[in-house]
Amino acid sequence: MKKITVLLMTLVSSVAFAKLPAPSPEAAAAAALTKAKADHAGKVGGYQLCMSQNDLASKYKKAGTPAPAACANPGPFVAPEPAAK
């Protein structure tokens, strides 16, 4: 029983350390585009949160307190240019 367990552990560990092949240029470009879209979506979410916090702060603002910080609009999404080889 112990030999079978050792054999299975060796097999599992050899599979776990196997390397994946390098991604194709098309797959790398698609991954870069997906990352850029996700980064932009995060910036838009932060901008929307900032705007809602400023709206709420302006409703409950007391006299003599400073105005809320300005929010930076990230603008529309612009796809990154493919990397030159």
C-alpha cells in the first residue's frame, strides 16, 4: 500500500511541475487586451465611487469644511497598440 501511495505522489508531483508552452502571439495580444479592459473598468469604477462619495459629502457638508476632492475621469477605453517585435 505504501508503494502505491509513493508512486501516486511521484506521479502527481511530476505533473504539477510540468511547464506550459509559451502562448502564441495572438493569445498574448488577447490577454493584453483583456488586462487593459479590466484595468480601465477598475478606473471607471473608482471614478464612479468618487462621484457618489462627493455627492453624499455635498449633501451633509457643514459650513467651513473644505470641498470634496476632484474626481479624475478616466475617459473612454482606448485599446493598447500591439507590442513591436
